[in-house]
Amino acid sequence: MKLPDVILLSLAAALLIIGIHQVMTAGIGNAYWILMLASALFLAYSYRKRK
């Protein structure tokens, strides 16, 4: 894996963990943007791996 792929994957995983924590403490409404950003990074990672 190249460095940008590692950065994308680790950032997406970190945002997913933060998003889950925010859902448990503040609710889904406040954490929605974090979860969507994590899923967008996962999609970008998948796109880079296929290409």
C-alpha cells in the first residue's frame, strides 16, 4: 500500500470510531457529518485500490 492509501484508511477508521462515540453520547443528528465523512473516505480508498 502506498502512503496516501494508508492515510485514507487510517483517517476513515479514526473518524468512524469518533463518529460511533458521538452517536452514543450526543445522538445521530450531531454525528451524522462525521459518519458521512468516514464513509466518503472509505469510498475514496476503495476507488484508489481498484484503480
